[in-house]
Amino acid sequence: MKTASRCTLLALLVGSLNALAGGAALADVPTQRTVHFADLDLTQNAGSELLYGRIKVAAREVCEPVNIRELAFIAAANRCMEQAIARGIAKVDAPALTNYFSAKTGKSMSVARQ
């Protein structure tokens, strides 16, 4: 496991979202959130569950537009969240968190280094 105690999630909402927003500058600057986890024991399920929740909240914050009325916005935000969560899990590189993510989502991901 990496010794870092935080990860940063980045998300870009590009192209179609910008067009749907009527030219608003949604994608001009990447949005990011730092997720801290030094207080968590990632060798335990409880720590992995808490960090997964923090990553999910951060992904929602960086991916969901403020005004989410259009179906295209919803679909793009969902894709963005899925990708941001997966990148966050991979960046933390903790086997228990990777296993928790796979069990929770049913999506396979390479297990982090043991």
C-alpha cells in the first residue's frame, strides 16, 4: 500500500456538457477534491467502507452539475462519477479497498499490490 494519506479526484465535464449548458464554462477548469484518509485503517473493512464513501462523495461533488435537469447531464455525471471513483480507488492502491469496491459494485478491478 502506498503511504500517502490522501488522494485527489479530478473530473472534466467536456464537449457535450458545455454545449448543453448553453456555452457555460463547465469544462474550462478541472474540478478536484482531495480525500483524506490518514485516520482510517485500510486493512480493515470498516476503514475501506468509510474511504469508499468519502471517495463517492468527492466524485459526486466534482461530477454533478449544479442544475441537473437534462437527461444528458445525468448520464454524463453518472459516467464521470463511475470513472472518478474507479480512479480514486486505483490511486489509493489498497487491496482491502479494491476488494471492497469490487464487491460493492460487481465491477472487477485489478487488485492492488499485496
